[in-house]
Amino acid sequence: MAEFYRGDFSVSTDKTKLQLDVIHRFLSEESYWSKGIPREVVEKSIEHSLCFGLYDETNEEHPQQIGFARLVTDRATFAYLADVFVLPSYRGRGLSKWLMECIVGLPELQGLRRWMLGTRDAHSLYAQFGFAPLGNPERFMHRHNPDVYQSSLS
């Protein structure tokens, strides 16, 4: 477990601190990539990932989760970064950048051969951490079911 502190904020990989209501609400209602995602799917994704919670520690007794990211990784060769967010009211304070610093700097993740992610609008953030468009996209394939969360509701 790793913990990082900066002013009134913290980042932790302790899953017991995660506030599932905050995470599920953002992913299912506010994100463009997982609208309608069922809570059970969020829970399962967290269970099987290395997660990073971002917290406002102003109230030390009840820190408020304000951001999140998770890595699907074998912790040896590969990591896929997913579900990265900072709540809108906390944006513009450098917290996304700090969250990324914590993630890519985690000692147990050093030496990974490949990191991947998908983004519609945060290319400049991720480029600061060495992410770039695929050099040979023709080598990569994927299976994509963009309506999986909507069809599971029917």
C-alpha cells in the first residue's frame, strides 16, 4: 500500500478508503466512457485492479474522495490505465498531474515494458508522462462493445 500527501490532499492505493458511491456516480453519470455502468461492474473492476484514490483531507476524520484512477496490470510487464478522473469542482489545481505523478512513480511499477490508455480529451496531460500515440497502430487490435452497459439494463 502506498500513500502520498500534498497540502490538504492525499493519494492512496488502500482500497478500503475508496468511496464506491463517489466512483460509481462519476463513472455512470458524468464520464463519457462508461455511462450507465452498473455498480456491480465498478466493484468487480476495482477488486481486480490496482486503484488510486485521490482525497481532500481538509476534514481529517472524514476525508472526501475527489478523484480516482485504476491500473489493470500484471505489475511486471504491462499496465492499462483506466477510469481516471478528478471531480469538476477540484479541477484546475494540478491534482490530475499529481495523481499521474503518483501512479507512474510507484516503485512497484518501474520497469514495465508497456503502459496503455485511451482518452478523448486529455492527451496533453498524459503526454507529460511519456504517453504518445501508437507508433504502429496496425499491430494492435481490440474488441469493443460500446453499448454493453446499456444492453445490460434491458
